[in-house]
Amino acid sequence: MNCDEVLSRAYDYFEHALSPDERALVDRHVAGCPRCGELFAKAREMSCRDFSAGCGELVDGTAADERRRLFERHLSICRACVAYLESYERTLKLAKSAHSIGAEQLEALEERLVDAILAARKQRG
Amino acid sequence: MSERVIADSNARELVARLRRGDEAAYRELVLAHGGRMLLAARRILRNEDDARDAVQDAFLSAFKALGHFEGQSLLSTWLHRITVNAALMRLRSQRARHEGEIDELLPQFTEAGGHFVRRPVAWAESADAPLQREETRALVRGCIERLPDTYRVALLLRDIEGLELDELAAQLGTTVNAAKIRVHRARQALRTLLDPHFTGAPA
């Protein structure tokens, strides 16, 4: 097997969907190929499930250095998680701006409510 | 900077007048801060009457607690926290709370490999461009409204009201870690709800 053949089988490899023979061929190539070896090592370190569960820490900047490096290594081999992270960050921005107050939106309380509040204060002494 | 200093000294003077029982000062406080407090209460409560009641609750708590106002935080920040508390108290007391499952809004993964079942697609480049448009903001507010209350409140308090994680945990009655996870899931669920609007995929 060459690199391309191995890479095209990587998804099925991690899904345990290859035949034992094919799996052995992939293993043999990966053991002898530094490039594919590195890629498979990164894929073993962190799954998309783990990335998705932890990416909030990455965005909030609360991930410890070692953990941040793991996230970055995963991102370097996974376009799905790159897309996920980007849309997660945009979601956060959109959420923050959804409720930002424009000057036109900020209205004073109705006089009636102001009076009610001040009256309630006096009642309760 | 200078505006902030002026606002601070005005607030200090106002607090001093309040403590002396100056009637006009109470009205000034309500007029100056009520509008912003009502907006915060509306974000948490779905009903306008409840939001007004929460603002009234908040002012009454604030009047009572004036003696404890340290002046270390801004008066507006202090009142904001009290409003959030009052709104949450009202939300908790409501019987018809909007609770639902969050699971269907979280990404699903393959059992063996932990890959996304539905592979995320990059959002269109323009997703941030219409950020200022009221239409987009209304869409996002609508999606936030659709989150189950437990998660909606976690997201609001953390990402919109700006509470620190330990304050959030105290409000939710959870550990800091559980609060962090709740906020993260709420963001993930919101992302799922927004996704079809920004990828052009069918909802």
C-alpha cells in the first residue's frame, strides 16, 4: 500500500471497518512511513468526539498548554473539526451581539412602573 | 476614562443621598438604571409582566441592601447582578418552564471512531457580515429562545450577562465544571440551530 491508499482508508481504519488483511497492510505501511505515522499518531490522540466536547476550553482560553497542543494537533489533520470550531466561535459572537443594546432600544421605564416601585418602597418602609 | 470617573463620583454622591433617605434620589436611581435592568430581566424571562415584576423586586432588594453597597463595583454592575438574581428567582418559581432534551441538538458521533455522524460544513464567509443587521440578531435571539431553559439561562448568564464561571456555578447551584459543561452544550445546541441558516442546508 502507498500513502494515498492508506489515507483513503484512514476513516474506515478508525471505524474498525476494514478487513483484518487490509488493516494489517495499513499498519505495516504506517509503521514504516514517518508522514503517515505522524498522521495516525495524531488521529489516535484525540477523536472528533473529544475535540467537540472540549473545544469550549480552547475558545475560552482555559485549556492548559498541553491540552491546547492536543487540540491544535487534531485541527492540523481534521477539516471537519476546523469547520466545527469556526462555526462554534461565530455562534458565540452572534450570541453576544444578538442582545447588544443600541441607543434606540434603551428606553426609560414607564412612569407607571417607576411610581409603583417607589410606592412599594414606602409601603415596605 | 474621565467619563467613568465622573460616573463613579456621580454614583457615589447618589448613593450618599439614598442613604440619607433623599426621596428625589430614589426616583433618579430608578430612572437612570431601570431601562437597562428591564432589558436584562426580559432576556431571562419570557414574559413582559414577569420582567417588570423582576425589576421591581430588584429595586426593592437594592434599596434594602444599599448599606452593603461597597462602592468597589460600579453601581450599574451591582444593580445588574441584583436584577439577574431577581429574574432567576422568578424563573425558578414558574411552573410552566420550558425544559426539553438538549441531546438532539448536540453533535452525534460514530461509536468506534468518534467521527461526526453529520460532518460539519464550513459556514459561508458572509456569516459575520450581517452581524449588525437586526434581522440576523432577531434570528439568533429566536434560536436562543428555543434552547431548554436550563441551557438558555447558562448561555445568557455566561456569554451575554458576562458572569464569571464561579458566579455562574453559584447561581446554577452546580460545580464550576458542571457550569462550564452546561454553557458549552448550550453553545453547541445554538450552533446546531443556527447551522442551516449559515450553510444553506435545509433546516
